[in-house]
Amino acid sequence: LPTVAIIGRPNVGKSTLFNRLVGKKLALVDDTPGVTRDRREGQGRLFDLEFTIVDTAGYEDEDPDTLPGRMRMQTEAAIAGAQVALFLIDGRVGVTPLDEEIARWLRGSATPVVLAVNKAEGKQGDNGILESYALGFGDPIAISGEHGEGMADLFQALLPHIDGGAFEVQDPEAPDAILKLAIVGRPNAGKSTLINKLLGENRLITGPEAGITRDSISIDWIWTDPDPKQGEPDEEGNIPPLLTERRVRLIDTAGMRKRAKVQDKLEKLSVADARHAIDFAEVVVLLLDATKGLEVQDLKIADHVIQEGRALIIAINKWDVAENASSLFNGIRGALEEGLSQLKGVPLIAVSAMTGKGLDPLLSAAFDAREAWNKRVPTGILNRWFEAAVAANPPPAPGGKRIKLRYMTQARNRPPTFVIFGNRTDELPASYARYLLNGIRRDLDFGAVPVRINFRSSK
Ligand code: GDP
């Protein structure tokens, strides 16, 4: 098995992550004394990836004077045989001098490094995430070893280093990269019918057996875009070819429909089942039933998709039997926005899984959403927009003193996440943050992709 070494200073949460990845097999942990006294080894698993995991725990109680020296030896021993070093920092604490030192050792080694910012549940790790860019390992993965958050992102980051065969490795931001799409919704919304229609009318790249993992099934196929867009010319004026044959990986949860036959606890199951598919997806289609309208359960699923930072599209199915179509459509649009303010502007598409109506626009919207989700806005453009937005509607002045907002940058994409620097940003009302958020989505063409803003004060 390939080996992943967890590297990090004491207390960043290496053991917790180790235990999570090793799961029940904790008993297999190797505590052999000697050179490996400070190392633990176990069989790790992340979704369907299996690997040996090495944890450099054991020096948590060391004398601080000799700590760096001993750590260095342990770190070097651990990464020597590893395919990838999983470098952990504590998102709440931020980057410490010891973290910087470890980063230097890691940069000097040939082992590839995946940087993860731990304890990042909620927004708690935001500072650490920003600071961690300075370590020079590119985009950090925000995780919570304790709460299990960010595991799908961790999977994506580790995948190219520890598994070359089971999945295709590709640049996920390339426009021709396969679109990872999940279709979720309450039982009987028509998910199976939709999936069957899509797969029936399009060319499969792999059979339905190909992507089966323990908890989910994925099917790769090709959607032929009947109305392809012309790409933007690049710096040299070359216009990229029209993408007409577009690859899609449909992610489905194994057993979803089988379990849905169980009549009780249906409501609970549909959200739990959707979760797993959402983890693997870039874009999620939430399927509503035109004959049923919008229900609380639908909003719960939509909220979860946004919380997880996936791009969301809402499709109203069974449009072939919908009555009063236009008032139904507007009614659902209104109820969505009223139910969840983030759903303002979410693509809403009427479809019929039965007849196939609306399916091409649905796929087209899904690719657009992925593009926005991947997008990075240059800092110059961002700040031109930002200055205008702040000038048009200046932040409030609690206590007679105006809150200053200075500049803005995009910290990451997938989902787009922005940082705004200023002072006393903690006093900024939520309505002002919403004003900026809506402006970004509207003016910078993010559509309904969930956009995040973090504010940072200079003092
Ligand atoms: P799932 O539980 O979400 O997978 O739902 P199914 O795909 O099993 O569909 C539930 C029911 O809705 C079935 O009786 C389908 O025939 C019906 N159905 C699905 N899509 C459509 C549609 O576009 N139009 C109509 N009229 N019926 C549909």
C-alpha cells in the first residue's frame, strides 16, 4: 500500500486525524519500540482510497529545547518511505515559527506535500488558512479531523499521490475536465427517471459497474452540447475550440433508491443519502417535483449543498404535467428566496425527466456553474469593483467612527472565497456583508455559486 505520513508540530491534531483515517482498525497500530518509538502506523482509509498511514506522534511531552531536533529526525524518517507528506497546521492558532521550520524541512525533501489546515470547522480556521499560503505549498485543504469536515477535499488532494489507477488524475480546473455532478432530491422527485434518461440518450464512457465504491456509484458519460459556447481568446489571441463533447461523471449513492422503498424515516434518509453524493460532486442538481411544490426538506438539502460549498442548480421536474406553469415557476422561485436568502439567483430550470425537455439547458447550466465555482478573479479587477461598491454604500460608523475596509483578495476557489482587510471588521453588520456578497455574485458573474467572504482586521 502507498504510505501517507502525517507531519506537524505537537497539538495540531495529528492523532485525531490518524484515528479518524484508521477508524476501527486502530488495534493494528504498531507501537514497536526502538527507532520507531515515536511513530505509529495504521491502515488508513478515505472513502475508497486505502493506504498505510504513519503518524509522528509521541513527542508531545518532549523537552522544548530538544524538540525541534528530535522532531526533525522523526519527520525525516516518516517521510522517507512515504508517497506523500500530509502537513498539518492548527487553523485556530495560525502559522507558528515551528510550523515554518517544518515547512523548510519539507521543502527540502523530495516527498510531495499536501498542506491541511486542521480545526477549521465553521469559520474557526480562516486565519490559519490565509496565513498558510505563506508556507509555499499552494492551496491548503481546510479540514476538521475531529468533526470529519473537509474529508472529500482531502481525498481529492491525496488522490493523485496515492492512486494513479482507480480514478483518472486531471486538472480539475481545466474546462474540459470531467464534470462531477450529483442529482439529489426527495424520494419520487424523479431522480432515477432523470438518470436513466440522461444515460439512455448519451454515450457512456464506462459501464455502470465501473465506478462502484463502497458507498457510491459513479458513471462517466458524454453529453453532446447542442449549443456550445465560443471560448474567450487567450493572451495570444488564440480562441479555444468549442467544447461540444463534454464529459460528465454522474455520482449517485448506492442503495439510495433501494433504501427509499422503506416507507418510514423517508424524510431523514433523503438528506443523509444526499450527503454522500454531495461530498464527491462539484455541482449538485436538486430535483423538485412540480406536482408537489417546494417542501421544507428541499430547503434543507439546498442549505446543506451551500454549506458544503458546492455549486447548486435547482430543477423542477415533471414539467410535462405541471399546471399553471408560469405561476408555479414564479411561486417556487419566490419560495426558494424566502426560505433561504442564499438561493437568490440560483439557476432554476423546468425539466421533464420523462420527455427529456429541459435536460440540455440543465447540463449547460451545470457546466456554467462549475466554471464560476472554479473562477479566480484577479486582485486588480476585484479592487476596482470593491472601491466602487464601498463608495456607493459606505460601511456604517458605529459610535461615530466609520469602519474602514481597505482592500480585497480572492483567497481560494472551489468555492470562491474572498478576504476583505480593514479595521473593526468584527463590528460590521451582517447586512453589509450580504450587500458585498450579493454584489460579488451579481457583478463578477458568479451566478448562484456560493461565495464566501472573510473579514480581517489589521489590529
Ligand atoms: P426517485 O425516487 O427520485 O428516484 O423518483 P423516480 O425516478 O422513481 O420517479 C418517481 C415517479 O415519478 C415515477 O412514477 C416516475 O415515473 C415519475 N416521474 C419521474 N419523472 C417524471 C416526469 O418528468 N414527468 C412525469 N409525469 N412523471 C415523472
